Amino acid sequence: MSHNTWVHRVVRPALRPLARSPVTPNHITCLRLLAGLSAAAAFAQGDDLWRNVGAGIFVISFLLDRADGELARLKRAHSALGHRLDLLSDGLSNSLALFGLGVGLRDGDFGTWAIAMGGAAGLAVAGAFAMIVRMETLEGRQRAAELPSVAGFDPDDAMLLVPAFVWLGLGDLLLLLAAAGAPLFCAVFALVLRRRLSDGGARGQEEPARVPSDSPGGRDIGSANDGRQ
């Protein structure tokens, strides 16, 4: 995914003063996770006020998700731990936000089915992140499962539709789209990763082995970027 999307450009100026501060990218990642969990809890309360509050917190959480990677690049603070922490916070924040939305809409158009719909969407998002971890483990490099950006937007920028729909009073429509779209995206993503693994295996039989990134002289581009978004 790109490091220069529109969202990155929004957060970048605010992070430059932190480049020489004690604040680390992992601090930002933990704050992002806290905000994401808070947004999910607010969505689950079940009334319009809390849904709107949750949408605002979710936007902050989303911006923090981009901010940790920007700070890592400014500080040149790169680590495998930071990358895995980033993936964990992303997966939990996004999946629990959708589940919380379903719980909060239990008195809406879909009744208690909304809980199951939110759960299905959340599980699909969690499944996609699990596949990312699996792909990186198999290929031995970070960002192995990334998808290309389009017109300055990353695929997961679509999560910004969550607060937009909530503020427009279209929570039930959002839940329906998420319950149908997230599992579909997860299935397509699984097929893409499977094809990449097949292509990689075929190339591996033809090309000489690469020097591992953790060996003397080895270098992994994904690791150098910390793998954060």
C-alpha cells in the first residue's frame, strides 16, 4: 500500500514536530487501538448520539493508523514487533467496529439479525488480516500481501465509509453492505493471495534463493518501512 495517500498527506504535517520527541510509533499504534476499541463500544450503545460519537472516534483511530507509519518513517524506527502490533490493532479496531455497529443496530430494521450481520462482517475483516499475517509468514517478508493504491486511496480507506454512513443516518444500509461486501472481499482476497503464493512457488523453482533479511548483508524493503501504512 502507498505511503503517500491523501490520508497520509493529512496527518504528515502534525507528525513532524514529534520526529525528535520521545513519542514512538508504537505509542501511536497503542493509542490507535484504544481509540478503535472505544469507537466499537460507542457504536454498540444503540442510540444515535453514541453512534455519532463513535463515528468521530473511529475517524481519529483511522488517522492514528496512518500516523504510526508516518512517524516510523520520520524517526527511522523500524521493527518487526511494530509491524505486527500495527496489524493487530488494525484487525481488532476494524472488525470490532463492525460488530459493535451490528450490536448497536439491534433495534433497527434488521432486529437482532443485526448482531449476526455485524459479526459476519467483523469476522470477514479479521479473516483478511489473518491471511495477511499468513502470507507474510510464508513469504518471509513484510507487506507481502499488500494491494495497490488507486488515485491516492488504499483499499482499506473504504473503512472511512463507516463514519460517513453513520453521520448520514444510514447505519442499517451500511450494515447490510458490510455484511454482504466484507465476506465477498475476504473471499476474493483469499483467491488473490493463493494465486500469489502459486506464482511465487513457481518463480522460486527457477530463481536462486534470496539472502534472508536477518542475515549479514541482507535487507528487506518491507522491514525498512516498518510495514506500517
